[in-house]
Amino acid sequence: MTVVESCAERLIELLSVPGSKSFAISGGSSPKPLFALLARSAVDWREVRLYWVDERCVPADDDQSNYRMAREHLIEPADIPASNVHRVQTELPPEQAAEAYARQLPDRLDVIHLGMGSDAHTASLFPGDRLIEDRTRRTAATYVEKFKQWRVTLCPRVILEAGNVVVFAPGGDKADALQHVRHGEIDPLRYPAQIARLRDRVDWFTG
Ligand code: 6PG
């Protein structure tokens, strides 16, 4: 079984428990084959309320939009009801979008899919971002210098409080960061994806 198939299997298991559940997804490009497997699965999407781990502050139809990527690779193929889709309203200024998104979030997310960049960032929490040390805020707008781009992101508290966290970080370019993230000394400010290691349980799908 490939790493994407294994990750999909775990997410399908988590999303197939009876009743309504909330599911926050990450963006980028790695999730595309994962979303394709989820879309073809037997998950009853009428019971899944969809959220985002982070979003670029661009129009919803922009090719950099995480919402657009999910719409193309998951929402439309899986025919997820529009009423279940809770995107970040990037038509608002970043701070207002973050505040509005916090009001949409449930008290606790049931399932979170995290990605990880080759610099060990997760969500839109990049190395050195003081939000990494924040345990109060649930969402925030943050300017990512590396990309000269505003983002809205979940904050660590939401990741730590979630019912289940699955990290999907395939690809050779992440191998060095993964070594530090999974087995190195805990230093989330330097390796933000280590936030997941602060939980009692997290499922890692890497390699
Ligand atoms: C984003 C993502 C981000 C992503 C990493 C990894 O907005 O870019 O949410 O946190 O998970 O950048 O992206 P890839 O999986 O495409 O390498």
C-alpha cells in the first residue's frame, strides 16, 4: 500500500464513524491524490463538515487558493453539499477573514489533515512565527515573508485540541525536515510541524 493509500485509509476510517463530524484539510499540492482517493470512497459526505487548516488570502477562484484546489479535487468529485463547506472568506481583509473564520469553527475539530513543507512549516505557521507559541487564539492572519503573502491559519491550540490529527507529508524534499520534526529535540518555533508531537496521539504518513 502506498503512503497516500495508507493515509486515505486512516482518514476514511475516521470520517466513517456514525454522525456528523468536522474535518479540516490542508492545501498545497501533495493533497491532490489523497483527496482523489477520499472522493472515490464510501464516506457519507452529507455528515462531514469541511474546514481548512489554512488559506492563502487570494480570491476563491485563484489558482493559489486552497479552497479552489479542494473544490476541484474533493468537493466537486465527492459532491459535498455546499452547506457543509466552510471556507475562509478571503474576500474580507485578512484580520477580518480570520475573525469570521474563528466564528465558523466548531469548539473542537474532529479530524485535522496537516501537511508539512520542506522547511517544516505546517498550516501557515512558518519557522519563527510567534503564533507558534500562542495557546489562546484559534485563528490568525499572518504575513508569510517567504511568499510575500497574507494567510489565514489555524493556531496551535486548535491542532492540540482536535480529536484526531493526521499528518500527510510525502515526498523526498521533506525528508530532512521530517527527521528533525519527528525525532529531533522539540523546538516548534524552528520546526512548526512538531506542534503535532505535543499531542498524545498523531498519525504520521510520510516517505
Ligand atoms: C499551504 C498548506 C501548507 C502545506 C504545505 C505542504 O497553504 O501551502 O496548507 O501548510 O501543507 O505547504 O504543501 P505540499 O504538500 O504541497 O508540499
